[in-house]
Amino acid sequence: MAFSKKLELETIKKMILLHCQHEHSRSPNELCPECSRLYTYAEQRMDKCVYGDNKPVCSECPVHCYKPAMREEVKKVMRYAGPRMMWQSPILAIRYLYRKKFKSTL
């Protein structure tokens, strides 16, 4: 898996962990079954990304490869975890913002 995909996966996992900890009262490194399914789904979608190693961040991608229900779940996670990422995982947050700004053009 390419570096950008690994970073994107690491970022989404951290976001899901933050959300799960808040919504489902889990420990910081444990996902409930529902959140675990969401992460597995995100991982599968990233593996099948049509852009391969040149993928933009998912929020800037013109191709919507998530099923509508899963897309809504990811949006819910991002709405909660996104603003908290700068405090919880500043390096991942800065890397994400950089990729969003400079790698989003296809």
C-alpha cells in the first residue's frame, strides 16, 4: 500500500477511535463491532481506489465509492473527530491538511 493510502487509513482509524470512544464509551484503542465494520469497509474502499497511489484525500475525491449509508456514517465520524484531531493527533491532522491542500488536484 502506498504512503498516502497508509496515512489516510491511519487518519480514518484515529478518527473512528475518537468517535467510538465518545459515542460507544470504548477505551481509546478499542473499536466496538459497529465501528470495526466501518473501519474495515473504509480499508476495503481505499484498497480499491481507482486513483491508486495518486489518490486524493477522500473528502476531495470526485468519485464517491462508499455506499450512501456508510458514507453518512463516515461523515458522522468526521464531524465529531475532525475538530478534535489537532489536539488528539496533531501530526496526522497537519499531514491531512497538507494532503488536502496540495494533493487534491487530479
